[in-house]
Amino acid sequence: TYHFFRVFKKSSADGKLSIYLAKRDYVDHVDHVEPVDGMILIDPEYQKDKKVFVTLTCTFRYGRDDHELIGLSFKKDLYFLHCQVYPPLPEDKKALTPLQEKLAKKLGQNAFPFCFNMATDLPCSVTLQPGPEDTGKKCGVDFEVKGFCAENVEEKNTGGNRHFSCSDSVGSRCIYYHGEPIGVNVKITNNTSKIVKKIKITVEQLTDVVLYSLDKYTKIVCCEEMNDTVAANGTFSGSYSVTPLLANNREKRGLALDGKLKHGDTNLASSTILRPGMDKEVLGMLVSYKVRVNLVVARGGYVNGIDVLVDLPLTLMHPKPSPGDIEDVVIEEFARQKLQGAEGEDDKEDA
């Protein structure tokens, strides 16, 4: 069997710079993060008297564009890496990855490699879903790979540039994967004279904004009502499954999602993993989940007039991706399917 490996390409408006990446989603394995490796193709005209840099930036944004116009900046770079790809520096010379070897053969001598190894205490990409009336850039954390020409890395880029927005996803220590049914085992001992008419199971997403704000969002992402009854002074046990999906929560403002909203293959945000000693502010936002079980009595309300409930912490993650063999590469101009009904102000952005 002959295996093809798809590679994504973004070019500057003038076509002088093109960045090639194997993917847009990178996995955080808790003890390490997948390296971001790729190639940048540089037009010979840019190789005469210019330096070319590639940067990787993790940025937190919270608030609307009009806040920035009045001097309230709610944007902060949480992490920054850079490398000079042209002219290549002898001390930065490393062995090419399998992907880079294939691309070097395909693209020729004007292609130069780059590779970023990220720290393990960074947040995952997450976006808060806006409401129908919200405008401006989305709130959240994202990663961007950018190539540009300049005299030094601090200088503003001079025209020819290309950006990639990347997302990384946590893929280990997971309890449940995105899209996987969540099993809930319920055992009830009803020591009251009331009849339990219904069992209500919800999955809640909790988002804490810990930078610039102390906002908290609690969103029900799945709700199921079971019509099983429990007689007065009776007992009951049952097993259920619930599946939280973004498809059922498209219109909820403030819902945390993985990556950028315009990408049709996004999902509910993965749970944030806090390592011992980690500074929460570095993460920008903390996302967690819990399953809540409520008992509803025959005349409405809850047993004894109060909530009788159990909260079960839940970790929602991506599975570890399976490794693939690289035999040949297929280069594709990147264009993800947009979410249905999403506006396209980001269509003009640098991907």
C-alpha cells in the first residue's frame, strides 16, 4: 500500500513566502507537546539581502475590538518562540524530521526547515463561542506560526508574511474522549415518603477566565431526563449514557471550544490539566466538566424541597493520534470548512 501524507500550505499575498505544515492540531501529551515542524519556501529575490524569521506565538485575547480602541488592551502574548531560517545559522542546524526530508526533496533548495519544541505548561487552544449580537475578534487562546522578512525578529514585518493558526489538543490521562458516550451508574435509596418521578442527568462545562478578569461561565452542554421512578422508601439502580456534543450547543454564548470558530471540525474545549506548581494566569482560561445527577419528585421540585444531587468530575480529552508512515506528500492549500452560519470576518485573517 502506498501512503500519501497531506501537507498544508499558506502563501503570502505576493507569493514570495510559503509555509508548509503537516497539520494544524498538535497534541499535548502532558509530559511533552508534539513538535511543530515544517518548511518555509523563500523566493530567491528575498534571499539577496534579507533575513527570514519564523515565530510561534501563544496569545490570550479577552474582550472586544472596541475596548482596544479606547485603550483597554485585553490581549497578551503568553509564549513566544522564534528562529532565523534564512540565512541559516550554523548553531541551529539539526537533523531533518521525516516530513522535512520529504518536503526538501519536493520543494528544492529554496526551502528551509524550522522546528519548535513548546513548553509543557502552556494552555490548549480554546475559544469562547460568541452570541448572535457579539462582534469583533473571538475571545480565547490561540497559537500562531508566522513567517516574515526583517532585519531582526523584533522588527515589524515588511509586507511578505504568512501566518498559520494552530491548535494543540491534550491527548493523555483522559477519562472520556470527545464524542464518546459517558456512562453514569445511578443507585438511589429513597428514605422519604415522596416518589421520585424523574432522574435528570446533565453535563456542565465550567470556564474560569483567570487573566484580566475573574469571569466564570457555567454552560449545560448535555441534558437528559430519565422517566424511571423510585417509590417512597424504595431503592433503585440504573445505568445511563449521555454524550455532550458541540452540534447540540451551537448557539450558546460563552461556550468554550477547541481552536477557532470558523473551523468546521472543532469541538467542545478539552479539559485543562493543571500541573503542580503551575501559574494559572499563564493558561488564560481554565476549562473543566462535571456530570450532575438530580432527582425530581412527583409534584415538581426536588426531594425534601432541596436539590438531591451528585456531582461527578469529568475529564474530556482527545485520544492519542495513531502514528502514520510518510511515503509521499500531497500539498494542499489550507481551507477548512466553516461552521454553518458563521460570519467570515476571520476569512480575511492570516489563517
